[in-house]
Amino acid sequence: MQRSPSPSTMPRLHIAGIKLRFVKPPMRFPLGTSAAVVTAAPLLLVDLQTHEGIIGRSYLFCYRDSGAKAIAGVLQEAVDLVRGHAVVPLEVGELLSRRYALLGVTGIVRMALAALDIALWDALAVAANMPLARFLGAPLRSIPAYNSDGLGLMPAHEAASEAQKLLEPGYHAIKLRLGHREARKDIEVARAVRDAIGSHTDLMVDYNQALTVPEAIQRGHELADLNIYWLEEQICHSNVSGYAQISRSLTTPIQLGENLDGPESVHRVLAESATDYLMLDVARIGGVSGWLRAAAIAAVHDIPVSSHLFPEISVHLLAATPNAHWLEYVSWADAVLLEPLSAIDGVVTPPERPGLGLEWSEPEVKRWTAD
Ligand SMILES: [Mg+2]
């Protein structure tokens, strides 16, 4: 029997415009890290419009109000530059990277282009009526998730009780932020949390770049008997040789990567054996396109890959990632989503909905709209 190609029934999509909304829903668990205290999530909601009527969606966690405004400005201009162009994410990304090369495709520009890239991929998967994971050729497989809400810098007794609350939805793993000024306080809090959650719960620790190399090594040794799953970002993220030194000195695995800027920087970190595990942030790594490239580099080095924030997007990408490790679950976008992602017995599965499955709850978007 002859199999001849038939014309695609999928419409070829073209970029028409973009709608951006800045919202600040409150966080269920305020987060105080060694870097800042955050009580509301500054989110930029992205609706990419196509001439064919399909909407591609994405969103960004913008860290600060000024971040949301600056990213929105770049994103609006970027869409103006490619208006009418076919929805072909790699081609659009290449074109815009050249247009922004002199300003620098990093930081705010990188996040803006990533938000566009994610929305373009979403539009294609929605048009194909497939979840993004399946559109990328992956099964809708379950990914282990840890609850990363809350557990900021807080006194030991508060951390112990918050840790127990975070396990209530059925998680078997949580993340604790450390980096108190006094090392003794870090130990006290970590011990209280370990006692509260028992020995069978996985406990990750994140320092949010608070330490020096000698401090990181010293504090790593001091936590050694608490069975910490990983030690994350102890020192400035760009100090690659420092991480390599810490990694050689400690037996607890090192987690690093949420601040890596584009797939090229993943190569640099892994080539210097600076980390045991890799954590990708879909906004900083360059959207879906950047993630796929970074995941391929990690696979070459046989390094397990976890996600940073954006669980609704990351779960599709982890499903398509060799060596997928952990999904970082945060509930920060839940307030504005019609169907928030949920974990069942500690795992999250890409939903059986077209694209990323992102639909905004318009009354809640209106309620939390910020200037
Ligand atoms: Mg982190």
C-alpha cells in the first residue's frame, strides 16, 4: 500500500499581536530567602494572538515590579518586530536574537524572548490539539515533585511547623532556604525541620547564593548527618570554579542552574564538573527551544535535570527531558489559573489538555491586576 504525504490539516499560524497583563496574587506561604522577602508573586501573563485565532500562552515570574515592566516593554517591541511572521519558534528566536544582539540577549531580554518562545510553542501544540509534551514527542509521564512553597528564612519552630503543612497535600519532598548570618542558626533550623518531617522525606536545601566558598564547605560538612538531598546555589551562581571546589569537598550533591543564562552556560558549568545536578529555569534558559538544547547538553554529561519555578510549563519539558529528576512545585500562579496543576502522591503529570493547558481565570486576573 502506498503512503503518500497529504496536505497538513493544521493551519499555518502567523503572529498577529500580544496581550500582556501584570498581576500580583498573594503567595500562600510568603517567602523570605537570603536575598529578599516576597509576599506576592509579580507575574506577567502572556497571550500571543495569531491571525488564525489560536492563542498561545505563557507567563513569567518577574522577581520585581520593575522587572515585569521592563520585560513587558521588550516583549511588546519584539512582537512588533515579528508581526505577520509564521509561528516557527526556532526561526523567530534566531531572528530576534540577531535584532537584540547589541543590547545583549541576557537578563530581561532573555526572559522576554523566552516568554514569546513558550507562547509560540504553546500555539503550535494548541493548533495540533495536543499537550505540549506529546507535541514534543514525549509521553505524558509523571515527574516527582517537591513542594517548594514557603520555608524561607525563619525561626526553627516556625520552619518545623511549616514543613509539616507543606507535606499535607501528599508530597514526599520539600525545600528549605538557609543562609542565616550565623552558621549555628542554619544547623538549628535544618535539624528542627528534619525532626519534624522524619527520615523518609527528602529534604533539599537552597542558600540563594548567600555564602562564600569556605562557608559553603564548612556548612556543608556541618549538615552532613541530616541526609540533605541536595545543597543548592550556595555561592554566587557565576563562580564556576568555586562550585567545582565545593563539589570536590562535599559528599552531598550540589544543585545549580536556575540562573544559568542560555544553553551555552550549561555547557560551561558541566564541562568544569561544577555541579552534580542541574536545575533549568525555562525563562532564563531560553524558553522551550532553549530548554531542549540545554537538556541535550545535560544528557551528554549524564546529569539529572530538575526544573526551577513555572511548574505548569516545566512538567511538559521534564516529560521530554532525558534524565528528568525533580519538578519544583510552587503554587504562585494558582490564583490566576482556571485549572491549577496538582500533585497526586508526590508526582505531577502533564495535563491532557491542548498546549501547556494554561487558561486564565479572568475574574481573578482582574482582581490581582497591578500597575
Ligand atoms: Mg534556588
